Amino acid sequence: MLELPAAVVDEVVAACLAGYPLEVCGLLAGSVTADGSSALVASSTTTPNAAASARVYTVEPVALLRADRAADDAGLTLCGVWHSHTHTDAVPSPTDVAAAPDPGWWYLLVSLRDVEPKLRAWRIRDGVVEEDAVAVR
Amino acid sequence: MPVAVRLPTVLRPSAGGASTVQAAGATVGEVFDDLVRQHPGLRDQLLTGDGELHRHLNVFLNDDDIRYLGKLGAKVSDTDTLTLMPAVAGG
């Protein structure tokens, strides 16, 4: 399960809408349970999309380093990445699956296809995609 | 003198589970050579078959991306820290 503070959800959705029509991305920091099955997110960092594209994203590398250090300093860990799909469902694309950087992470997708943005969370391990529950607190 | 190399979670199983390891060299390439001597399982995760830096890997020398410092030829000293992180991307 991915537990998200409502403020983080609001922040992520607002960033995705502000960056439309380009894909927007960011990183999630929080605490992961010892068995790796759940994460409690504490904060989100919106990062530049180095690809500056409506179809793909790349978290700008130095922003990634800074977010990792900030999480470390706060006693947290990077536990996931989020990005928007501007015209498709909040489901990982083949590119998302192929490029997934960490099997321990959560992949939060935000679909802007409909008027109401939709968020869904996924685990991607060795090319296997599984949806995970999202709890907004 | 060895430098500290911070490894991301995905590379730790290939380095005995360590989050930070020590490796010696005057350049990033030499540090990687020593790292691979110690942990051969890291070879294909760091470098391509041609010995170039894998494009899905970010390598930072302290605060800077080594792509802008000469890549594997970037000079290192014993007070430096190399941080390895997977590229975070998708579509």
C-alpha cells in the first residue's frame, strides 16, 4: 500500500496540471515497511523533466541527487517516482516498465485524460507490473 | 587512496549488500576498475560492453554529474565521494 498525505496528492496534481501539456515528474520520500510492502510518504519533490516532452520524462539527474540527499538528511528514503500521462490512463506504459529504476519503489501515475485527474500506484519488478492500493490520509 | 562510492539499492546485492564501498583510482574510470575487481557482478551494471558509462546510470562526483567533468576520465581525490544512482525515466 502507498499511503499519501492529502497535501502531497494536491501538490502532485497541481504540478501535473501546471506543466500540461508536457509530462511532469517528481519523487516521493518516506518510510518503507521492513518487508517492503508498504510506504508512508512524507513529502514530494517536483523535479524538472529533462526530456521536456509530452510523451516521456527523465528526472533531471542533479535534482535526483538533491532529493536523495534531502531524504537522507530527513531520515527518509526515496520510495517512488510520479509522473503524468497527459492523454492516456494512469497505467505504466511499456517505456515505464522497461525503464523502472528500482524494484522497491512505487510508481505513481497521474492521468490527465479526463476532466478529473486520476492517480494510481504500481509496483514494477523485473518487468512484472502490479497495481497497489493508494490510501490518502 | 580509496574514495567512497555510494551505491543505490539496486546495485547493493552485487556488492555484498553494502551501501557505501571504498575503491581506489585517480579517475572515475580507475575507481570503477577497482570496484569491478572487488565486485565483478557490478561490471555490466556500470559499463557497456565497449567500456563506456551505462546510459541508465547517473554518476556524481560530489555534487556534479560526471558527464560534464570528462565522464570516466574525471579526476578524483581521496576526499571525494562518488554517488551512483539509476536514471529515473519513463514515458
